[in-house]
Amino acid sequence: MVETASSVASKSGLPPGSLVHIGNVHEEDTRISVVKYSDDHVHEQAIDSIADLTAIADHDAVTWINIDGLKNVALIESIGLHFNIHPLVLEDILNTHQRPKIEQYDGYLYFVLKDLSLAQDHFSVRHAQVSVLLLDGYVITFNEKEGAGFELLKRRIENNQGRLRRMGTDYLAYAVLDVIVDSYFKLQDRLDEIVESVEDELLNHPGTQTLAKIQRIKRELIYVRRAVAPLREMLNAVLRSDSPLIQDATQIYFRDINDHVLRITETMDSYREMATALLEIYISSVSNKTNEIMKVLTVFASIFIPLTFIAGIYGMNFEYMPELKWRWAYPTLWVAFITIPIIFLVYFKKKKWL
């Protein structure tokens, strides 16, 4: 039976190991592709069910089974039965809100991490969970949605580029993780462009839209850090692992991924600090702008206070006011009205208040 839910809370009350797809449905149809290769040959084909693996089994080759789309819970369950995968692992594969981690079981290793990408039209980080099972002779990948990086990896296998065809399943698992981690550098480059554009906008013409962009950057960086930071713990666990599935010769490549993750984590931390600094600059610029406005208004108020005082005196309806009968009273008042603001403006200019 196929069950899909949007949140973990919807599984409340179900026993451990209950297979329910948790998360958004990115792929309506679940597709299975199989790549078998050795040093001298490679074969790729699509299959309809896990039962078709029996016909193409080859114990002398490395077999990579890639599943795009997790909506078909029955298929995931059949894979678990075929390879004797623990129900809790299958449950984690279907729950796409997992934290990046590695778990070691008898006969296989289970990796889970996030594939990150930026939307093209606006700043929004898209998350897609990738689960990897490393078995003796098999690597099985489960993707929320089809990724371009895996297609490039398949082409590398076909073209016999690098060490892939000469190494075992542990190196293929490394290559899968490396493709995902390398995509973070593309995300990093796009983030760099976005932060620079917001910085320019902040310096030239900041507005409420600029504030919204800064807040969005800060929020998205929190999500990115949640996806990237646990990878260091996961890779350290791989390097400490004594599993026979990971050869000593492959450990150096996992260390290389660990170095990449460290660089990306440090970069994301610096972006978070930059976003905080941009927010402080925005608040400061708004405050300075308000101060400038208040200063101008205060200057005008200071100029018009004495004029208002004079106008208030001669606006009183007293009968015995000598100046009212004087012939030059009106022109003199105008001279005072003009002279007083000029004196004030010169004084303010001298004090550098303008």
C-alpha cells in the first residue's frame, strides 16, 4: 500500500518501522536504473521492479542501483526484503526530513545527506534527500528527485574516466557523496553573487525590500547549515569506521570530502556573519537617514520659531500698538522675516549642522 504524508507528526501512533513516505512528492513515477561495470565493461538499463535484478545479477561487477522518486512505498519495501535491509533504515529512507548521518549494520552501511540547489527566479534553497546503501557488490541510491549530478557520474563510468571502473563499491559510494558535496560549491558561488548584489543595493538605495532580502538570506543560510554541518560528523564516523566495506585505500578520498565540507561550512558561517553585518548596516543607514530628516526638520523649526513669535505678537487684536500706525512697519517686518532666517542659516552652516 502506498502512503504519503507531509509531516512526521502524521505518523504518530504507528509502530517503529512503519513505511510511510514523509515529505513532498518531487517525482510522480518511481524509476529504477541499474549500472553494472567492471574494468573492461559497463552496462546500464532501466528495470521495472527489483525482481528483475535476478536476471542481470553479476557478482564479478560493481552494481549501482539508482531509484528516483520515493512515492512508491511498496517498491522501497521490496528492495528492503531483497537485500535484507532493516525496516528502520527503510523508514528513514522514506522520511525525507532526516539529519545527515551514517549508520553501520551487519553487511551494509547507510548514508543520508541533502542535495542542495538554488531556485533560478528567486533566492530559495531547495532541499532533496539522498540516501545511500553500501553493500558488498552493490551501491543503492534513493533520491527524492532526479539529479543532474548522477547523470554526470554515469557518463564518467561509461567513458572510463578516472579510477571508477577499477575500484570497488566503496569508491562508488565515495563518488556519489563527492558529487553531492561538489554541488554545494555551485550553491556557494550563487550565494556569493546574491550577497554582493544585496550589499550594493544596501549601499546605493536601501529599502524595505532590501531588509526582506537580508532576512531571507539569513533564514536560508540556517537551513543550509543544518544540511551541511552534520556532514563533518558523518564523514568523521566514516574515517573511524572499521567496516570491511570501506577499504583503507578509499579512506583518503573520504578525507578529501571532509576537507571540502569543512571549507563549505566555514564559508557558510562567514555568509551568516555577513548577513548579520548587512542587517546592522541597514538598521544603521535607516537610523542615519531618520537623523538627517530630523535634523532638517529641526533646522526649519528653529528658523520659523522666532518668525512665528513675531507674527504672533502683531497678530494680537490690541488697539494701542504703536507699530501698527507706523508707515514703515510692514516693510520693516518683512526685512526682519528675511534677515532672521539668513542669520540662522549662516550660523547653522558655520556650525556644520547643514
